[in-house]
Amino acid sequence: MKKLVILIAGFLLVGLTFGYMVSIDSGYVLFSWGSYTLETSFWFFNILLAAFFISAYLVMRFVLLLIGSDWRVNEWRKQRRSKRGQRQTTRGFLSLAQGQWHTAERQLTQAATLGDNPLINYLGAARAAYEKGDMDKSDQWLKEASQSTKGAELAVAITQIQLLISRGQSEQALAVVLRLRKQNPKHKHLLKMHIKVLRELEDWVGLKDLLPTVRKLAKLIPQDKLKELEEKVVIQLMQRIAKGQGSALKGAGQADLIKEIYQEAPRNVRLSVDVLRCYVELLLQFKQPGKAEQVLRSSLSSVWHDDLICQYGRVKGDDSERQLLFAEQQLQERTNDPMLLLALGRIANRLGDKEKAEEYLEAASQIKALPEVHTELGNLLTQQGKFESACQHFNKALA
């Protein structure tokens, strides 16, 4: 309101000044050309002159507008086009998130021709085309994305890898990953994609070769996930060799190769329950119970697990008395461990000490009524001719 008052006051002041000057002297202007003359007052001539320049400017602007060369108009058009592209991009990705594949593809490809970021629009369109099952269109939009933005080849290739994996074309995905990793050996996301593709292909040898690189990049994979991956690789490689896959060796040769794979693994992987259990089972499969007992005995001091102590009780080592002594030493720290007492009962029974075996098994049954304990007690009592008591324990095992 204040500005309006000031503006009106300014116009009035200019008008009064102009009127005062005209009242003093209107002036005189004469134009003569040939037989024609034009006479007017000085002030009216100035008004005509101002009107002429204003009209000329407006005509010029109108002509420039028609031919589209006015930079202000072009800038306005560019901004308007960009905003339309942004709105269309937003709509496209909303449709993509809602699973409206046809709509998303149409909106994103339209946005690619309007906005400043055709790359992300074409990548989104490729995803939409893939989801609706049009692989040719998906490949076409990936090609458009690659050509739309300089330096976008890597981003497009990563999207291509993801789509190939989704299609089940893991071998083609691996070929793309290997090519890209030669060009970008330190790219962390590519390394993660490499791991993913190898897991899809169940290429455990390839993963084993890749693990040293993964370990160097400590933050690439969380430590628990890395350990889980390492355990999976070691277990799968050992099991493959045991089945005769990827190796012409048989019998003792297979066992030696399994031992080599186990010993090459990092210590924390070797001492994991799953890896230890698998290794011991394979040693038993290849008729090496003495070696299996040694592995368990050396590992149980570092890692204690019910499955491992149960295995230890079942394994017949080369020196059963030493095996019993080791288990009894563990009992000093774990007096109420039913699985340890069960293992002691089994070892003592193998040594022929039925009384001690029964003592350990009875102690285990009082701590926790495990079916394995009652079954073992039932078998032991049957051997001793105590059939009634044996039946009671068999019934408890089945309860």
C-alpha cells in the first residue's frame, strides 16, 4: 500500500511538472520535405517520438518472438520443458514402484526426451520393460541410456548385470562383470556384483579365488557376512571333492585335498561349528576316525558346541584312553553338561568300562532327559542283561 501511494505521488509530480513546463512555453517544431510541411508543438512531438520508439520496440519483440530467437523466451521455454520432465520423471518412478510397468515405461521414456537426466529415465524404463517381459525393449532402453549421457557406460552395465541375474542369465552376467572389473578393478560395487553372480552360479572355486580381494576391503561386506560366505565356500568345496566333482582323485587323494582346503581356510573359519562338523563327517566318510578325533580334540578347547562334543563321543580315536582322559578333563569345568556326560558314557562303554559308562549316563539323564541319553542307557543296560530297566529308558527316549 505504501509503495502504491509513493508511485501515485510520483506520477502526479511528473504530470504537474510536465503541465507547468507546457504552460510556460509549448515550443514549436517544423518539418519540411518538398512541398510538404508538418508543424506541431515541441511537447507533442516528444510524445510522438516516444510512442514511435515504444511501438518499434514492441514490433521488434513480436518479430523475435515469432522466429523464436529471443533469449528470454527460449530460457522460459527451457525451464518449462525441464519442469515438465521432472514431473513426468516423478510420475514414472511412482508408477514403477506401484508395479504399473506399461505406464511407467511410457512416462519415463517421455521424461527422457524432456528432462535434464535422460540416463535415470532410460534405466527406469529398461527395468519397467523387463518387468513386463519385453526383453528387446529393455535392451533398447539400456542402449539409449548408454548413448544419452557421457560416462554412463558403467552405470548402464551394472543395471544390465542386475537384469541378467533376474532373468537367470548368470553366465552372461558374469561375462559382463569380468569385462567391467578389468577396466575398474577397485570398484567396490562391481566386486559385490561379482560375488553375487558367482553365488548364483555356485562357482565356489571362483569365490575362493576372489576371497583374498574381498578380505582386503574390510568395509565391503560386514564381518559376519564375510565369515558366513567363507564358511559356505569351504563347506561346498569340501563336499564337492567328497562327491568326486572337479577332481579325478579318489579315496585317500580326495581326503588329502579336503584336508588342504580346510587348512587353507582362516582360523576363525576352521573353528566354526558348521565347517568343523562337515570336515569331521567327511573324515569319517573316508575312514579316518583317528584324524577326526584329533581335529575335534584340538578344536574343542577353542570352540565348544553340543554337536561337536556329541561327535567327539561317537568318534573312535586311535587312543580311546587318551580320548576319555581329555573328555574327563573338560568335565572339571563343565560338570553339569549333559552332552559331555553322554560323550563320556559312550567312550567309557567302548573301552569296556560298563560301570563308569552307566554312571556318566545316569548323571546326564538326571541333568536333562535327552532322548539320546535314554537310548544309550537302554542299550547299555540291555548289554548287561537289565532288560526291565532298559525298557524304561527306551520308553523315556520315545516319550
